[in-house]
Amino acid sequence: MKHLALGLALALTTTGAALAQTPQPARGGTLNFAVVSDPPNYDCHAHETYVVVQSVGPFYSTLLKFDMARYPEVKGDLAKSWTVSPDGLTYTFQLNPGVTFHDGSPLTSADIKATYERLRNPPAGVVSLRQATFADIAAIETPSPTEIVFRLSAPNPAMLQNFASPYNCVYSAARLAQDPRFPAQNILGSGAFRFVEHVRGSHLVGQRYDKYFVDGRPYLDGFRIAFIPQATAMLNAMQGGQIQAEFRTIGPADRPRLEQALGNRVKFYETTWSTGLIVAFNTEKPPFNDARVRRALSMAIDRNAGSMGLRRTSILRAVGGLIRPGAPFSASAEELAALPGFGRDIAAARAEARKLLAEAGVTSLSFALTNRAVPQPYTPAGIFLVYQWRQIGITVEHRQLETSPYVQAVRSGNFDVALDFQNQVLEDPTYTLLRYISADKSPENPSKGVDRELDQTFERITRETNVEARTRLIRAFEKRVLEQAHQVPLLWWNRLVAMDARVMGWTMSPSHVHGQDLTDVWLAPASN
């Protein structure tokens, strides 16, 4: 069967007077954009930071990629077509012919097999953060240089999104055979751009690959990344014309500054981000080992008021459940309002919270909220939570730690309540819900909570291929999570991208790692 179209309409606004697009994209020019820091190394398989994708991604191809015009549907990259067997166990891909790596060597099914063997079973000394993602692959076959077959041990409705992850850079089988760690220190891809140079702490340069397998692409002559760690310096560079874009986000206060300085020479894209803040309770510490206490603390939070107030000073915005609002399988506003902590009557919710605390025998409660010492959006979120809990008579110390000690405190369980975050590169519920299963099954779960009912429901979600049945399971899972409240969502982030109005062909998505291969990006001629 052909791949399933998910049909999500992306909530997106574009503002600012942009140049009218010409009927045919213009060729030529160099795109200058900013990234906050150098990639730790070049190995896509070993990282989950966006820095690697935005810096290295344009040099590589993947088997599939996300269709930015129909996000989160997927489309072919190296694959020109594919089929999935009726039982969901066999994925057969036909590859584009004539693809070459930047050293001129041909790219065949053998290279894709070597790449996915490395992803699912990395050799000694190699890190693959996608190893669990591809655990269902039982065998990989290469009937011909332009055909590859993946045989699964069990159906996995997330598999097409798995294949489309921008972190699945396809590497040369020959180079991997010589040195499995070759991609960490070397860039050899088959993408639209070839590597020119990287000066650490300064810049990275890519140039058009003239033998790229997509006819007429890329439009750009090349790109140049400036590594700019400070937000103010990045804004100054955009205002001064040294860069034309920064593809992660800017803050709400930065928008009027750029509008005033650049007028119709800047445009903005905005959408709900696939990243959100999570309130995690340490279930190994009384009284947070009592679900009534955890649920009470969640119900005391006025998320709707927080959304309206915090959007003025932070990148926090959308009220949503376990799945990003607007994403496939997300709860409707009505479904969400019926769940603990998301009702529209905050007075009634807080009355219920006080009742739950009394039932649990908690008459006086004080604790520390462990938070990151990062101004955006952690500090305003922490201040907001302290105020919310004060409304039901709880005293909270707001303890902010630098990132390293913060991570150590959360991972070691040295906290009462923590403000955590989730960043979902892929939007299939398999990834979004993983952090909520029992802590002994998910390293992403900081609460130490164990709930075998959730584990069983999650396993059914990962295997269910019927959309309606899967949706029912997800709603049951979400209800259980918010009732037990080992960890609960606070608010989802808002992504706001600013760029030079001449930059065309780039499409916004809820994730800052998708659509960054720059294949379709072009620069409109400067106006006189």
C-alpha cells in the first residue's frame, strides 16, 4: 500500500511585506544564515541537537524526508517510490538512479543498507541515538543497486516517519567499511551542497553540487553559516544585513525591533513549536508519591491565563495535552477541557485541588522547584508556577541551576518538582508519548514513576495501524497520564522565524530541524 497521508493543515502565519515571488525561481547567490554554535562533530546519527541538522544536513540525502508543503506527510528523497505490504512488515523502496556522492562514487542500495545497519546496530565506538527507533527492522535486503527492502519483526505505524528523520544521513558503505567513525570528522554526502570549509567558532561554507540528482536543484550557488552564540549579536547581524535568516526562533520582543529597523525588508513565519515545557514530580519523595497531591498541583495551574500572559514576554504560547496542538492525534479543545488541569473554570479546579490535598492529609506544603537558569522560557515559566501554587496556599522556592548541574539533578532524582522540556523531532505518538511511560522503560521520564497500565497501552499504540482505534488508545493514555500526574505538560512553545524578504522557497514547520536541506531555497533579485 502507498504511504498514508496524514492530512494535517499547519497553523502558520506569514507577515511583513515580502517581495512577490517571480514565476520561476532565480538561480545564484549565497544564503548567509546564523546558527548558535558549531556542531559537536559531523555525525548525524550520534546527535539530537538541531545544530547538527542545520549545519550538516544540506550536505546529505536521506531515504525519505518530510514534505514541507504537506507536513507531516513524507515524500521521497533518495527513494523515488515505495510500497508497504498489507501486513505492514515489508517496506520496499525504489531508488533514484544515477545518484553520486560528492567524491563521484555512485550511491546504491548498499550504501543505504550500510547506513541503516549502523543506525540499528552501531559498531563499537559508534553512537546511534536512533538505535531503538529501528529495533523493529529484522533484515535489510538489496535485490538490486536501485532497490532496498526492509523486513520488520512487527508492524510499526511510525516507520515512514522514522525513515524521514533528517538525522538519518546516508553514508558511503565503502568509507564506513574503512572506518565506522568516518562521519564524525569528515563530510561526504550526496546532498544538494558539497562541503567547502569549516572554521570552528567562525563559519561553515557549502557550495552547490553540480551533479546533484534532482534536476535544476539547488538554486543557490552556496550557503555560509555564521556561528553566533548571542541572541543580541544575531539580531544585530540580521539588522546590518550580514545574515539573512536564523532558522530556530526569535523572541517576541525581537519582532518589533526588526520590523522597525528593516520594514518591508524582513518577513516573519510563526507556528506552534513541537517543543513544550513539562512539570515533573519526583514520585520517590513524599508527598509526591501520592497521585492526589500531584493531580492537585497540576489542577492549580491556570494554563489558559498563563498562555495569554506569558506570550507577551516569552516563547511560551499554546495550551495543549501530551501531543502538540494541531498535530495528528492531538486532543481537541473540548477533549482537553475535560481533563484534570485543563478545565476552563480555574476557581472550581483550585477548589478541587484543595480538597485533594486535604484527602491526602497534606495541610501545609512547601517544596523547591528545580529549574534551568535559562532566561527564555524557563525563568518566566518558573515564576509563573510559583505564583500559581501560591493561590492554593503552597510555598515554593524557585531554584534555578546552570544547565549542567540542572541536568545532573534531574537525572539523579535530586529534586522535588522540576521544570523539564520535551522536543519532538517526529510527531508520531510513538515519540511524543514515550517519555510518559514507566521510568524503568523510558530514560526520558524523570519522575521515577511506574505505571504498568500506561506501558501496556503504549505498546498497543505503537502497533495499532487503524487510525480510529489508535486515536481511542491515545485518548485513554492521555487521560491516565493526567490523572496519575507523574509529569504533566505546562505550555507548548511558539516558533517565530525572521528572515530577509528576499529569501524564497523555504517553508515553516513546527520543528526547527525539518526543511533545512536548502534544496528549494532561492534568493529574489534585490529591488532598486
